[in-house]
Amino acid sequence: MKLDKNFWGRFSAAISLGFLWFILGAILRVRFAIFSYNQIAATPWEILKVFAVGGIFDLIVIGQGLLPLLFYLALVPRRFFATKSNKLVIMGLLWVSTALLLLLSVTEFYFWDEFQARFNFIAVDYLIYTQEVVGMIREGYPLKALFGGIGLVASALTVVIWKKYLCWDTTLSFKRRLGVLGFALVFPVVVFFSVTGNMKNVSANIFNNELAGNGVYEFLSAFRNNELDYVRYYETIPSDELEPRLRQLLQEPNSQYVSANPEELTKFVTASDPEKHPNIVVITVESLSADYLGAFGNQQGLTPNLDKLAQESLFFTKVYATGTRTVRGLEALTLSIPPTPGQSIVRRPNNDDLFTLGSVLNSRNYKSWFVYGGYGYFDNMNDFYAKNNYQILDRTSIPKEKIMTETVWGVADEVIFGEAVENLDKAYASGEKVFQMIMTTSNHRPYIYPDGRIDIPSPNHYGAVKYTDWAIGNFLAEAKKHPWFQDTVFVIVADHQAASAGKTEVPIKKYHIPLIVYAPNLIAPGRVDRLMSQIDVAPTLLGLLNFSYTSRFMGYDIMKLPVGRERIFISTYQNIAYAKGNNLVVLKPKKQVSCYQINYQTGDYTKQPLDADLVKEAISWYQGASTLYKEGKYGAIH
């Protein structure tokens, strides 16, 4: 490649780096396409669209990313440009830039392996919590080999560019250099006002659309759009229609509204039998997919304790998580509210003193605890629960001598269960009732757990599932030795599935989670095969305990709900979906709406004409939830 010394010579470093960047982007896209070949639409026309649009997005990012170097090359004085000092500066900049490009490519490769997606809002979240992410990378990946390889390849590429493509011509005038720089600045300005991330969506297949994107562009887009205002971005209905619709949807046979005011959605839930006030332990298991359990057909023997427990408990078989992140699961289980677009309420401002499961139990003189094996500042968990009147027990509370194994995400599950036992012992001794919301961490990459507990050596993904199952079984076996066991309800549920990517906009099969309610002396075993949302767990639990209480929950007591009213809510970061029966409504930004017929077993979707009534029903739930939170109408009742 012969560069024109009279024009491009001074800018040859930027041109060479841009060309390398473009080639790396194409190689990465090919690698992703091969990795996900069975899941993409792989016809020649679809592949052509992916690579054509993807190439355009790569050029957009390259044009913006090269601006700092272009500024430097344009403004360096002639007398300094060809000196040894400047050559060393440019060589250093080339090496650092090339190393960063290679590191970015490797990082995005691992991100795709984990999430089957380009960088998105998860990557934004992870950037904020660098300690956890760096620790996870250090524990789970061969860093020395990776960095060493990146350094060597970056050095080799820098030498090639240096010898073959760099020119040191100093004849280009300052005016002409400014002209080149001005032309380079026009491009990102035009792109900013004319290009949106949705333009990458060239296919009905979500994997194709991810392939057509660019990781850096998607990352910056997610960073800019971390909060999504429902009314601005999604289809709405007038408020005078929303309020009566929402009152009708929230009405249950065992509840009455406390006011005839259509804006007032507070209800009084009435139970016919006396209330039970046992200790309550909700175990929220990290990434416990339903398809890990033998009770759902898994043949790997990963969950012998949970499978046995399912037979001895009230076992709910058609429960669906609301999202793909831990904070979404905690939001649903704690607040019983549909997932509004963007971040979980756990991470939003003005989330103190809300109506929670803890606030109901605290009104009965319970002491509510959030118990977490990691550092609770992650994802704002400690702050959220503390501001909602929960006591906090996290990794900082655990003495070092109790920790036999830990990762950056948290201590081994058996350790945190040991802390829960001590909490229950103390409460029993003082005559208190306790509600503990336990969040586990062992079933998370890098999947490290104590040796000798199970027959799969650590670290191992499936081994982490089996270890978590062992830890739950060990916890319950220990609990049976204590006097409070006879008066305790154990709820076992997942925060979300282990993987959420799929071919469709919201792959419903990837949201299926288990729910087990175990209380041998209080709640009769059985099997509930009704469709159920994660937001229904709290009101259903209170219903099983015969609570009569004033409620602002948006979830249902599934045991008392008339047949046919079951529905679930599932979400990605931007897409929010509502399923009722075999019909699904997907609400997307720019006020887009789609309807599908779905198969829960296979995950297959069939596009359907819009069902006006079902669409309005979906909008009512989501717009209602967003409005209640935004207007401060989901507060605790004192």
C-alpha cells in the first residue's frame, strides 16, 4: 500500500490504524457468526446485510475514535513532525492504540461468549463496578497469557505499520492540515444527528442484529440511555383510560380498594383464616435456570437436593423471571412490581421507603434482613435495602476465619447460610420473628467453590450449580437441628436464568425459573402448574400465611386468582413484554409494538396481528408501574 506523501503522509498513522481497526472488526464479526451459526439467519442475503450494515457501523466508530490522533497529527508543527522524538511518540501511540484494539476485541469475544450480544447495558454496569469485574477476570481467565499475547501481536503489528505504511513528509501546509481535520470532524457530527442504534436491526433474527452492531457504539449508546422514560419512548394510553383499566387488572377476589378514587390503587387484602407468623427465609439463588433441575427433565443430576425438596414442598412449575439481572429479580421479589424500562428500581434514585415485602412483615414486628455473600454496595443493593428498613449482612460482616472459599463476587454459599443460621438462633433466643432475604453468589463466573463437597472439581460451571444445590441441602439439614425449624418457611427461587440470549426479541424460554415453598409443618406439599410471574411470589407467600393487610403490590396471590387471569412480565434492557395464555405483546422504544403466539416449551414465536385489547392491557401494566414509581405512589404504608 503506497501512501501519497503529498497529502496522506502526515496522516498515514491514522489511516493505517483505521484500516487495522476495520479488519479486526470484520474478523470479530466472522468469529461471532461462526460461534452462533446455528442461531443466526444464515442465508446469503441475510449475511450480506449483516456485514454491510456492520461495516458501516464500524466505520462510524472508527471515524470518531481516530479524532484524537488526527488532531495530534494535524497540529504537530512541521519542524517537530519528522524528528526522532515525534517518531517515538507516534510509535508509542500506535502500539498503545493497537494493544487497546486487540484487548477490546478479546474482551468483546468473551462478552459474546457469556451473553451472546455486543456490549450493552450490562457492560456499562460492569464498568462502574471495576473491583468485581477485575476480580472476576483475574480469577476466571488466563490473564498472563492473554496480555502477553496481546503485547506481542501489538508489537508485531506496530513494526509492520512503522516499516511499510508510515510517511514523514513535512510539506503539507497548516491550512491544508486544518482542512483535513475539518473534514474529519464533519463526519461524526453528521452521524450523531442522523444515525441511531436501531438502524443495525436488519433482520427479524436478534442474533443477526447483534452481529450487525458494533460493540463500542452499543456500549456508548447504552451509557447514554441508561434511564428510559416510559411515556417518552413507549406506546401509551390516556391517563383517564389507564386508571380504570389498572384498577380492574389489579382487583382480586380477596381484596377491596380502600377508596373509590380512581387514582388510588391501594387495596385491603382479606384472609379468612388466622394469620401465621413463622420465620421466613427467601433464598434467591444466583442464575438457577429451571432446566438445571431434574424436576424439569435435566438428566445431569445437578440438583438432587432441590429435586427431593420439590416433592416435599409446594412446587410452582411455571414461574418466569422478570429480567436478566440479579437486581431485576430482587426488584420483583421485594417490590412485586413489573419491570419498568431501563435500570431496576433497586438502582434508581428516590427508591427509599417503598412498599416492600419487608415493610408488610415489619408491620407485624418482624426484623427484616438482606443477607448477601458479596459486597452489597454492588448494584446499590445495600443502600436500597437499608433505605427500605432492612438490616444488612454482607461480606464485610463475615469474619475472615469463617471464609474457606471466596471469589470477587462473594463467599461460598455455605458460609452465608451459616450466617443465616446464627441470625435465626439469635432471633429465637430473643423471641423475635425474622425475615431473611438471602442472595447467593457461588453459581456465578468464575464458578469457584470449596473442594470436597461434590464430585465435580472446582472451578466448573455445572459444578457451581451442583455445589449451590449441596449448600442449600446442607443448610436445611442444619436447620432441622434447631428449635426454630418447625416454625420457619423456606422459599427457594432464582433471581434469573443462567443465560438469557435467544433468537427472538424476548426469548421466553430463557426466563423460566423454579419456585419451591418448603414448610413441612405449615404449608401442605403440592404442585402448582399455573403460569406465574416472579412479582407474584410475595403476595402468594403472604396469602399462604393468611395475611390480611393493606397492599400496594402489583403482583397476584396466584392461589386465589381466578383461572384465566394469569400473566407474566419479561424484559430485556429496552424491550418489555407481557404474556397471557399463548399470546405475547412486546413493547419497544420509539413506541413500537409487536404481537406473537408463543410456545413455552420450545420458545418458538409466530408473528400475529396486533390484538388491540391485549396491547392495551400490556400498556396498562407497564405504564401504570412506571407512573406509580415516578409519582411516588408506591411508598410504604405506615
